[in-house]
Amino acid sequence: MEKKIGLFWLRDDFRTVKNDGLIEATRNHDQVVVFYLYKQDTYKDQEAQKWWLSKSLISFRKKLNNYNISLQVVETNSFKIFFDKLTKKNNFVIYWNKVYEPDYLKFDEYLSSNLKKKSINFKRFKGNTLNEIDEIKKNDGTPFKVFTPFWRAAEKYYIEKVPSKEKIIKKCIKKKNYFENCIEPEKILPRKNWFENFEKKWLPDEENALKELQNFINDRISNYSEGRNFPNIVGTSKLSPFIKFGQLHVETIWKECVKKKSKTIGTSKFLAEIGWREFNHTLINYFPHMLKGNYSKKFNKFPWEKNSKFLTAWKKGLTGYPIVDAGMRELYSTGWMHNRVRMIVGSFLVKHLLINWKEGEKYFKNCLLDYSPANNIAGWQWVAGSGADAAPYFRIFNPILQGEKFDKEGEYVKKWVPELKNLSKKFIHKPWEYKDKNFKLGSDYPFPIVNHEEARAKALKAFKQI
Ligand SMILES: Cc1cc2nc3c(=O)[nH]c(=O)nc-3n(C[C@H](O)[C@H](O)[C@H](O)COP(=O)(O)OP(=O)(O)OC[C@H]3O[C@@H](n4cnc5c(N)ncnc54)[C@H](O)[C@@H]3O)c2cc1C
């Protein structure tokens, strides 16, 4: 056993199962301290995630207590300043898992060389992906830009890899604190208390994540291919915030899914969605310019329009298109939105309203509990048509037909837009055709802010310009 203390830098890995860095630290040291560096700056536009983060810190601290490990939260404005100060001492070995975002990986390089210079031992481990992001390349050594061949190669590579022996976390001999001037996780909670709704819907801890995974595998995965399209039912896993914060490792998800002997179409489809996440993480690292703007540079000339009235109506769920409004209200109320509806509301913003996808990306970032730069930015650019392997811009979702196809009875709309609860399925996705003395369009529910056919024609004209 190492005499020095083991420090584990906790980032997006709030778990004890398949947490390589943390597990290794507990196997090498009698005393381990887990620390989280809270940068206010990072979270200033991620209000919803402040709630998830705060709750995750509280539940993980409790769990680590059982292993005699303390979790300390340190507030800092700069990782560099923090580590420059920390490495003045040399009484520890430091462990962490990778986060596959360019800034994190760049900082890892800085930190590693600094630690080497100071002869401080450290160990860096694979993060929350199936493969390392640079392991999957085309035969000519260049990165994949299209999902299907990427996933074929990535899946094969993962299956053929010799699995590493799974280790488990060890109980430390004695609990100890290491850092001074720490903050309590409650301090991180957002100022506005709209998150009270989240408390009724989500329980951000590892135990619950594992339980939700089992529920999904037992009850829903076999029908996932079909069920995932309909927002009125719980047909997907709803695991995204747990995956983002690392309460679940995707290798654990994979393992539990294939444990079921018959790999159904549902399982394959579900794992392919995990594949999209994997693909997006490779994209943002190979093409980091897409984190700031369009992956496809021809979109830099797109004639976006600025219209704060439309943008506000979209955010508030008051566009007059029921499926769009239902999605936006679900997002604000629960911190999550169904994937089908993310595509519909996204398409509506960029194609019907001609508003730059970056505005939507920013709003989602602030409201989503599962926000991740890779998935959000790639998701928005997929919708806008400016991304790699994206939906072509000229394919414009018709919000009425999308509603009629994926929310046939209007149940989803009625749940989130109760003003429309009395409308039959004939009118639920086009309330402007509903005539009833007790329902007044314009006061009970807004007129559509744009006309679908006109907006479509305008979008196609704008697209022709590029
Ligand atoms: C405009 C837009 C923005 C998005 N922003 C995010 C985001 O910030 N964070 C995020 O995790 N997902 C994002 N997505 C992808 C997707 O909508 C969510 O991952 C999914 O809805 C989460 O619900 P679930 O866990 O029930 O998914 P399931 O269908 O159960 O899928 C399982 C997991 O696979 C991954 N996944 C599923 N679909 C996708 C996808 N299309 N792309 C990448 N990964 C996927 C997620 O980790 C998800 O938890 C976005 C999609 C769009 C169209």
C-alpha cells in the first residue's frame, strides 16, 4: 500500500461501479479523498444541471461515507490556479478519469506534464465511453464523418476487445479530509426554485440509475424500436442525465443489455443510440470548431433572422403549434424532453422561424438535465442540417403531421398544454380549425405565430442562398 494519500478528482463520474480511477485509488491507498472542483463560470448557463449536480454530490458523498471516503467540494475560478497551488505539496497520488471534451483533454495534458515535472505520481483512466475516442478510425486513418460505418466499426472493435477484469471499490481504513475552505453542495442549487418540480421526477444517485436501467431492460427494451417514437408513453430509458453525470458507465449499460440472452432489435437499436453519443464525442474532438459554430462551413453564410418575439414564444411554448408548445413546456417543467420532440421543436426554431440553431442550443443548455456539449451541439446541428451526417436542411418537419403521426390521440399535447384538453383528436394538432363558443383562439391559446406553408417556402428560399 502507498503511504501517500490517494486523491481522486471527480468530474462526470458519480459512481462506484466501473469507476476505474476511484477504484484504483482505493486499492492503492489506505486513505482516499474524492474532490470536486466547482467552477461557477461553467455552470452559469446550465441552471437545471446545478440542481442535478448538487443532488449528485449529496448522494455520492453519502455513499462514499460507507467506504470511509470523504467527498469535498472546492470552489475555484481556474483549474490551473487550483492545481498549481495543490502541487506545491507532494504528499499524494492523484487519479482521474477522462472527460472527452477538447478543453478537458487539453487540461489533462497540461496537468500531466506539470505533475511529471514535479515528480508527483498520477494515473489517468478511460472515461465514460465504450472505446477511446481515437481508437475508431477509417482504414485510411481519418475519422468517420458518417454514423452507420462509424458504429459498425466501433461496435465490432468493442466486442472484440479483451475485456479488462472488473475490479470493485475497496473500503478505506480511515476517513480523512484533505482540503480546506470547502463548500457545501447545497450552495450550488439554482437561485430560482423552479427545480422543485424536478424533485418529483428524478432521483440523481447511482443506486437509482442502476435500478432504472434494470426496469428499462426488463420492461421496455424489447419494444424500444417502436416505443421510442412516441412521446405520450415512456418508451425510452430516460437514462440520459445519469449517463451525462456518470452515475452509469456505458460499459455497464452494454453489459447489462447483452446479459439478456436474446439480443432483440430493441436492444440493438438502443445500443446504437449509445453509439450516437459515442460518435458525437469523437466528432467534437476531431472537429472542435463545431463547438463554436457550424461543422459545415457553408452554413456560415446562412441568412438567419433575429426575432426576439418569436424566440420568446418558442421558449415559453406559445407558438400556436401544439406539439412544439408541449415539448417546450415539458422541457421547462421536467428538465428533459423526448427525442422526437427535440427534433420537432429544433426544426421549428431553425426552419420555421429561421432563428440560428445556436439560440436553441443555448436555451437547451440552460434547461436540460442531460445537457452535454457533444450531444447538444451535434443534436442541434443535425436538426439544422449544418452538422456531420445531418438531416438535410430541405427536409422540413411539418409540426401538424408530426403531431398526428407520433401523438395520434393528442395525449402528449393535452398533458403539457391543458388549454387544449377539450379538443378532439381531429383538431388537437390544428386548433385554429376548431370552432366552439367556449374556445377562443388568441386568448385561450395563441394563433400560430407563422403559417406552416409560408414558413416552409421562406426556409427553402433561404437555404438556396447558400
Ligand atoms: C436538438 C437536440 C438536442 C439534444 N441535446 C442532448 C443533450 O444535451 N444531451 C443528451 O444526452 N442528448 C441530447 N440529445 C439526444 C437525445 O434527444 C437524448 O439523448 C435522449 O432524448 C435522452 O433520452 P433517453 O435517455 O430516454 O434516451 P434513450 O432513447 O433511452 O437512449 C439511451 C441513451 O443514448 C444516448 N442517446 C439517445 N439518443 C441520442 C442521440 N440522438 N444523440 C446522442 N445520444 C443519444 C443518450 O445518452 C441516451 O440516454 C439531443 C437531441 C436533439 C435532437
